[in-house]
Amino acid sequence: MNNVFLLFLAKIKLIDSLQMNFSVSKKLFIQKLEENIDDDKKFQIFEQFSSSYNDYKGVVNEEGFRLRRRKHFADYNLGLTSIFGRIEDKGEKIKIDIRLFINPTFVLLLLGLFGFFITVMIFNDSNILIFIISYSILLFIIVYIILRNDISKAKKDFEKDLFFYINK
């Protein structure tokens, strides 16, 4: 069931993947990546007011990494995308498999909102039902477009940033 849901999300482009190869050692890659990310503390209310210049927060270890975009003050980036990567050592080269996901808490929020609209539609007997249905369809289309754009933008930004981190 979980695999079917992931395939569905990939088909509607709410999950994306990327493979990159670099001509550096795994140890050097991990070192450069750790220099350019901050530790991720799960609950930080005033994150956008911190003084760090790093764009990403997360965890890096020998097998891979888990990152998310850091929130900046007056930035329109929603920060809904989580980036997971697996690092494979190929001698003097490394291969990185990257997957980009929407934050699971946001997906649960959308499912809760969908459940609310279904409940309202089932128990509503008035003429406002057409308005509720059209409003919910419009809302889901707008949210879908925002999420899809967030995934594609995060993919482009992370690819560019990773290439910059390795070559600086």
C-alpha cells in the first residue's frame, strides 16, 4: 500500500528524484556538505531570525543525508520539501541518489482538510453544496500547483547548490 501511494505521488510529480556524480572522495564530499548546512533542531520557532548564512538544515552521515531548506526572513520559499540522499563510493568518484519529498506533516494536513470537506458534503443538505464542492476543487488545484512548483524549484536549487558546494 505504501509503495502504491509513493508511485502515485511520483506520477503526479509530488516526489522527484535526481542522480548526480562527482569526482571527489566520499569523505571530502561529506566534509564540504557539513560545512554548508546547519544542524536541524526539530522545533525552532524563530528560525528565520537566526544569523546563519547556510541555506540548508539537516543531518549528514557516512551513508547519506536528510536536509530541508532553511527559512529566511521575508523569503517566499515555503520550505515544504525534504531532501534525502544516499551516497555511494565508487573509488575516487561518488554517486548520489537524491529524492525530494513534500513534508509529511503537510500531507497529513491536506488529508485532514480533504476529510473535513467530505464530511461537510455528506452531512450538508442545503443548496450551498455546489459552492463547497467547487471551492474544495479550486483549493486542491491551487495547493497542488504550489506543491508541484515547490518540488521542482527545490530540485533545481539543490542541484545548483550542491555543485557549488563541491567546486568552491
